[in-house]
Amino acid sequence: MLNLFQTHNHTTNYNLGPILGGRPSHRFEAYARAFAGCGNRTSLTYRWSYARMYESLAGKAHESDEKFKKIYHDHPHAIIGTTCRLEPLDSSKHLNDLWAITSGNPYNEHKKYDPNEVWGFLNYGPFDNPQLMLESEVFQLEKNQAAFAIVESITDRLLGVVYLSNDDPKNLNLQLELPIVKPSSDGTVEQMEACFLLLDRLFAHGYRRIQMSVDTQDVRGKRLPSRLGFTQEGQIPKHMIVKDANRDSNIYGMLNSDWDKGARAFLFKRLHGAAAQKADATIVAKEEAHHIQEEQLKEKKAVEAGLNEEKKKV
């Protein structure tokens, strides 16, 4: 599985936000953390957009600056969003909470519910205790899989987990699974943003196609691909055997060209509003123009240096 959390040390100062009183360096530090966390294998366009969003969140107040700095030091590989963040799934950190919110038992302010609301369309679960969950496919991943805990931004509570599977690096495609979340988080903006964060990072890494596969009987599950902008590509009869029953699957796809030509902007606007989407597009366009100018200047200097060397030889 491609490492979505590779980091690098290069950063550039681009159109940063207002300076916090008494902390003139905060915006540069926040931007640098986010830019480095994207990894040097992602597109520059993605890094500019992600880092500007991260910096703006961290720069709202001294409290937010301190919080995001702590998150970076505690979870340097986390992918940050406005309503949630994604952390690599870790049994030592997430097992007990994930079991508690998906077991059907009362937890926090939530009442008891039928755990099949969470596990009914999956080939595993529900689980009687955390140990059984630990020994299951929830935490025992294949080589072509990756899993991310979805953590709510304000409360830092675990909302669920989202998986990537069937990674095919040769052909640059993989499958995004439906997030496994507590019932009260199903259909929420946090669930949508968790998927958006992964899609954005994956396409920035160069993936060409991302697929979703949903049980045809899963009425709630079938809503998410459409909300994310996926296109239904077909249906596979008797695709799987799930809990001793046939499963027919709807197959949905998203292409990198779809993402670049409007799907990303549509989701960004839906999650953050029209003003934020317009500002993001404007800032990225400015950064791209600035980058092109820098590259042209480098080429010009290289040509001039070459000519000077030729003159010396003569």
C-alpha cells in the first residue's frame, strides 16, 4: 500500500493569513507543518490548497494554534480537515473506543441500538468484546489495505474508521470502502469530509481511478457515493458471499479527470461553502502562476550561465 504519510523538509512561503498577536511566526510554522506532512510525492497544487486550509484553521486564535501544534507533534501523519482528522488506525489508541461506539451498547450520551445497523452488510462483526474485534479483519489488514481512524475535530472523539483496499499501484487504482461509523455519524458532514480528505490525498499522489463497491440492499450506503460525486458504472450479481448470503454489488467510480474538472470543487464547496471554495481556487491559481515564473527564471539563469561558460572557453 502506498504510504500516504511520507514527509519532506521543503516548504515555501505563500500568501499566508493574519499574524496572531504575540506570535508572529505561528502562520509560517503551521504552513510548514502542513506542507511537509503532505509528502514530496503529492502534487504542488494539492500542497498549496491543503497547507493554506491547515494554516487558516491553526491561525484562528492562540488556542487553535496550540491545539494544532500539539496534534502535529502527537500525530505527525494525521490528515487534517475542518470537522475531522484522519489518523493511521492503531489498536493501542483506537481499539476500545471503536468497539464501544459500534457494539450497540450505550456510550457517552448515546442510547443502546442494534449493532447490525453498523455491521449488517459486512462479512464480520458485531463483536462481543474488543479482543474479538482486534483479531478480526477490522485490525488484521492485508498488504493491499490501509485503515484510518476518523476523529472529530472539536471533541477529539473517535467517530469510526475508513479503509482503502485492493490497491493496484501498477494501474494506479484502488477501492475506497464505506466508512464504518457509529449510527449517529452516518450521513454527517464528518463522514463526507473523511472521504474527501482521502480522495484528495490519493489523487494528489497520482491515482487515476478510485472505486466504491456497495451492497445493492444497503439503502443508506448507496447514498454516499452519489453525495461524493461518484458515477455508478454497473452492477455485479452474486459478487460476494457475505454472512452465508449472496451479495449483489453496485460499482461506483471516480476518475482523476473527474476530480480535477469539477468533482473536487463541488465537494469543497459543499463542505466549506462557496466563499471558501472561491478563495481556494484563487489562491492556488496565484501560487501556480508564481511557481511558473520561478521555473522560467531558473531556466533563464541556467541558459545565461551556460552561455557565460561558452564565452570563457572561447
